[in-house]
Amino acid sequence: TGLAWGVMPFALSGLVGTLQLYALLYTSVVYLGMLSVSFLSALPATVVMTAATALPLAAFLALLGTPETSMLAAGTVVFALANVARVGTSHRTLIHALEAEARNAELVDELRDMKRALERENAVLDHSLRDARDVATRDALTGTANRHHLRQVAEKLETQVRARGERVALCMIDADDFKAVNDAYGHAVGDQVLVGIAARLRARIGASDVLARFGGEEFVILLPET
């Protein structure tokens, strides 16, 4: 298409008037400048198109042989070179912007992957911490609080009782004849009995009460504000 615009003056020379011919030359240059913008992302295409359009135009003007047309021919060449240089600069800017956008997209993906990995690690760590807290504060067999956790809760309650005069009830529960169960049915059955006792006690206390296994078959219940 650019070549067709460039050689059009040769084809129409002698067929149209001078004014129409110069209008065609001007239209060709405007066409060249506008189309170059659309080829911004394809610099080689801009170079080929500019050469195919501008060189025939410059040659036609130079062949007319007048000082004015010679100046126009030189101006056409200068315009073509300046156009290619300007498009080249814009092209490089565009390429750098696209490369930066691609790098940013890669960084976003990496950060997203890192975030997911951290979330997984945090979930594992949180689970491990909960397990560690359970091991430190729970009785492994019955799931009740252990003596260590009972002592911590009791110390806090003691501070409240001494500071504000709150009332606290403490229940000591001991399973009678538990040794006879172990002797008759074995420790596995004895463990089941302890689990059952803990479940029955847990079902009968409030959310703020604390049930703890104090010894082998001994349990303690702390009842705040009671």
C-alpha cells in the first residue's frame, strides 16, 4: 500500500493538474505519518513502509528538476528519517513498558505463590502450636485439663478472689474402688472408665468451669462465681 501511494505521482503525472498532483503528494506524506503510528509495535514494518512511500515521492520531486521540488524532495527524505527515528524511540519505550509489565506480572505471580506458601506454613505452624498447647495443658487420655493447666487457672482465680472477694467453688472427685476395676478387667477397661467419667462430668459443668484430671482416678472441677 505504501508503495502504491509512493508511485502514484508517476502514474498520474500529466493526467491531473499541478494542484491536484501536489495535493496527492501532501496526502501521501500525511498517510505515511498516520500509518506509522499504527505500526508502533512493529518497527521493521514502519521502516519498510516509510521507505516504500517516501523514496518514490522524493525521487519524483527530484526528477521535476526545479529548486522548489528539489527542496521538497530533501524535505521528504528528512521527514522520512525523522519519522523512523521518532517511531523507533516510541517503539523502544513501548517494548520497555511491555517488558516491565511482564516482569511485574511475574513478580505478582511470585508474590501470590509466596503468600500461598506462607499461608500454608502458618496453618501448619498454627496447628502445631495448638497441638503443643494441647499437649502442655490437656490430659492425653481424658481430654480434660491437666494439673499444670489447673494450677495456672487456680492462681488467676486466687488473685481475683483476694482482689474482689469473688466466690469460687472447688470440687474434688475420686472414683471409688477404681483399683478393683483395673485388677478385674485390666488397665484398658480402666482407661475407658476414666474417659466415661470425664465425659459425664464435662456434660454437667458450665462453659466457664474447668475440669481437670488431678491424679490417676481423681478429678478437680473449678467453678468460678459459685
